Amino acid sequence: MSELVTPALIVDADALDHNLGTMAATLPGARMRPHVKAHKSTALAVRQAEAGHPGFTCATMAEVEGMAGAGLGRDLLLANEVVDARRLGAVVGSGARVTLAVDSSETVAAAADGGVREVVIDVNVGLPRCGCAPEDAGRLADQARSRGLEVRGVMGYEGHVVGLEDRAQRTAMVADCMALLVKAHADVGGDLVSAGGTGTYDINHWATEIQAGSYALMDTAYGRLDLPFRQALFVLSTIISVSPGWAVADCGLKSLAMDHGNPTVEGGTVWFCSDEHVTFGPTDPVQVGDRVRVVPAHVDPTVAYHRVMHLVRDDEVIGTMPVDLRGW
Amino acid sequence: MSELVTPALIVDADALDHNLGTMAATLPGARMRPHVKAHKSTALAVRQAEAGHPGFTCATMAEVEGMAGAGLGRDLLLANEVVDARRLGAVVGSGARVTLAVDSSETVAAAADGGVREVVIDVNVGLPRCGCAPEDAGRLADQARSRGLEVRGVMGYEGHVVGLEDRAQRTAMVADCMALLVKAHADVGGDLVSAGGTGTYDINHWATEIQAGSYALMDTAYGRLDLPFRQALFVLSTIISVSPGWAVADCGLKSLAMDHGNPTVEGGTVWFCSDEHVTFGPTDPVQVGDRVRVVPAHVDPTVAYHRVMHLVRDDEVIGTMPVDLRGW
């Protein structure tokens, strides 16, 4: 890895293999619909397809376009609302299968007008974000069908639950959320009940498919949960300055997402981050030129800062995974 | 602006003009060395050069390379340490002027070995980050000269002071910081005393040049200070979902830096941000499809998420400024 310019996003190949294999063993095939927003890389999505998962979840139209363009358009779910779906209609026209989330009359109209043929009704299961009221789902489904859209079912993301560290609490709250979704599904019909994330992949027994994304690479936030996935993603950094009591590595706010708080430095305690620096207290003496691995607190918006991920094993770079699904 | 795909980074042309003009009037020519890390755009740097500033500050080697490649290499200061300066030596070889910060024997050696010819001694003035101890600056300068390097002076960034909202406190602390830098300068020699930022540009009377960057675009953090600069940068977003009590705009953690906390939404109060969403409570009723402007809390790592900034006036896009200095 010594040839890499730092900061560099590196992925432990063995940890990645472990994570993909563990998930595919628990939720094989279509029981898992990997969310590409976590890694934004068609190269990594290829690995997930090879692990047996036929469909993918996307968060942006650019992700849908990129996945279809890379030949991964067998069954793409855009789990988000858009008010102009023409770019998605063009992807459908190119032969890919695209299903779009809708939660309002306006987004139903956008889907139909934009040339999308299949939708799911997005249901609010407790997270104050997108999603219609559960009792409104049937009406929206009727509206969608009246516009000629195929309604494949429902989705409802329990995003306020997936990160809870206490498993019992997480389990109880998933049940509450999914009771709402199952009720809405009864009104809507269709085959799909799409929900879940890395924190609930094995306790959400109501969803027909789980939309987890973070499990492949992981971060310190999910690392605190009782999950069988290993930390695979690191920001490789170089120590550029050492003072009595602290050291400075050359990664910072432009290579690490900060919404979940500070990252973790192996062999030290983080004091604070600046644009291009992490100031930390090292556990053992360090020298200018030493390299350290920094573990991001939140995987998705960390990866989005980088152009490429380097796949490494035993300190050797064995592959490159471009982060080619950035932007909108 | 209706043609823009959201989220989109937009820059108010009049506010930008005001900010660049105000700074150039207060600190004309070489008294100001704009820091490109705040905007990462050679197109915006051209505007700063046209405002009369001959030199620029950079934070990364990629910024130095990009600025030189764009013909803006008259006097570039990399205000940061590197342990391998060969890429900078190549830029010097191409005819640009590059001055590198050094704060240790290792970084002095890296500068000399890499083909850099000019350095400044980086002095710790109170921020626990890079910079040598003030009393060590003279020795490092001697070491640099013994390696054949031209020592242009000192730099010392009062980064722990620039954001303080109380002007009197800020003023007092700048004096303390600069006393350290002036003392180090006496031991080092050279013409440059490089320091300061947007929060101290008009109260740091010891520096011969100010390294401010944020003043051009601004953010909510600097907006709380008593500064004459206007908010020029916004993330244009589309409302994609409306529920009783809240609405959701299509920008989030991948288009907004979060290290300074939540962004601000015009016409509403932010509840929380997700990867591609801002959930907020609107002041007045909003509809799906409405557009809102979101003000970033921290300019630098917000811009680094985007490929381009759109220059707008009276809701018309009048120009494009690529964010071409991203990466490392």
C-alpha cells in the first residue's frame, strides 16, 4: 500500500468477503436487495450480484443510471421520491427494470409522466421523512394503477431503529414499524414488502426483502451493534506532524463524514478533525511518515468524498473499485 | 435555475462580487493570499486573481497542481506539510512558484529531496495541529538553508481563534498568537509572515499576508460573526415529500458538510439530515416540487462533495465554476 497517495480509501478484501458471504448465507438471493448508496460502486455491486442477489436498491437517479449502464439493471428499486422521472423512463427504455417509490399524488404523476412502469408505495413507518400515512397507501396504489402503473407492493424504512444499540429495543421497535407496513401492504397488494437495514437485517421478519447497504463496508456506528460484520473500510493516512502529546494525520473533513461524530484512529484517540487533518493523541510513539488507518464513523457519506476504493490484502493493493455512482 | 438537477450547488453572483470586492478593498494585492481549499475551483480563483491578489494558498498537492495547470502558479503556498514533495518539485519544474510549509526535520528533508526550492517555517501559534514550537523555528530555518532551501519566512494559523463570535475575545487572542509568530519570525527571517483567516482578516495586523478562504462563499458558522461578507453559497433542493408537520428536501449528508452541525433551510427549521434528505419544519405551507435553498454550516467540506458550482443571478444560471481541485 506504500504507493498510495494519502488520504486513500482502502477496503480489507478478507473483511469484505466475510461480510458479503455472511449476508448471502443469512438472506440469500432476492431476500436481500443491497443498497448501493452505501458504497456507490458498480464494482462492489458486481461482487454482491455474484453473491447471489439479483436486485439492488438505489437512492438517486444517478445511481440507477450508473447501475443500468454497468449491466446491473435486472431489478433496480429507487427507494426515494422524485418529481421528474424522465431520466428513469429513459433507463426503462434502455431495457433495465426500474421500480420507483411514490408517496403522494405528485410523485405518482411524476412516475407515470416520466415513463416509469412499476412503483412501490412508500409508507411512513415511524421515521419522519418520506412515506405516506399507512392508512393512505391503498388509495395511492389505486391512483397509481389508474395511471397505468404496476404496483409491486410497499416499502417502509425503519431508519430510526436500525442504529439502536440495544437489540431487544431494536427488535421490539421493528415489530411496531412493520405492523404498520404489513397493514398498508394488505391495502396495496403486490409481492414486495421492502424494508430493513444493516441493523435489522436478521430481525425484520416481515419484509420480503431487506435493503441493507452498510454491512459490506461497515463503520464505527454499526460497529457498536451486535452484528457479525467486520470493519472493511478505512481511510489510509500519513502522519505529517508530531508534537509533544499529539500527532497529525493527513485526512480530515474532506475525506471523512462527520455526521456521526469523530472517526476512530487505530493506535490513538482523536482530538478533532480539520479540513485535511486529524489531530490525535497516539497510544505509542509515532513518527512523521508513519501510516495509520482511520475508521469512518459513517460509511455512506465518507465514500461519497472519494473517487476510488483500493482493495487490499496483506498490505498489498489487489484491486481498484471506482466510486462511480457519485453525484445526482 | 429550474433546469438544474437538484441537489445543486449555486453561488449568488452579486454576493460573490460583493465579497471579493470587499476583501480586495481591505486587503489589496499581496496583502491577501486567498485560500483555494474553501472553494476548490480554479474558475473562482481566476476571479480572485482578477481582484488583484497575485498569490494563493493551497492545502493539498492536488490543489497546487491544479492551480499551476490553470495558469495560476505565480506564487502558490502549500500551507501544509508533506512527507513526499516530488509532485511539488515537478510543478516547480514546470515553471510555477511553489512555497511549502515545513515544521520538522523530516518535512525539511522532504522539501529538499522533492525538488522544492522555497519554504516557510510553520509555527504552532496555539492550535494543536501542525507547526513547530516557536522557539524551534530558527533552528529549522537554519536546517532548511543548509539543505539549499530559500526560507521565505513563517506561517502560523490561528485556527482556534478565527471562528470565535466575540470580536473582543478574537482580537485579544490574535494578538497572543501573533506574538508567538513574530518572535519566531525574528529568528527565521524572510519577507513573509503568513497567517489569518476570514474571522481575523481585519484584526490580524501582524501578518504580512492573510490566508482567508471562506469569505468568498461564506457559511452559517462565519455568518454568525460580525463580518461584512454575504452568504453566496447555497444548495438548491427540491421538496420531494410533504407530511403533516414536516417536509423533505432532496439534499443531505452527501451534499452538505455536517462537522459544524445542521445546515439552515430558508423558510423552515431543520429537524435532521439523512444521506439524501433534509427533514425540516416549514414556516409556511410548501408543496411537492417546490424548491428551497439550504445554507451549509461549513463551506469547505460542502463544496468538496460537488462537481460543479452554478453561478446564478435573478434565478438565471449565468455561469459554471467546476470544482476541479478535488481529491489529493
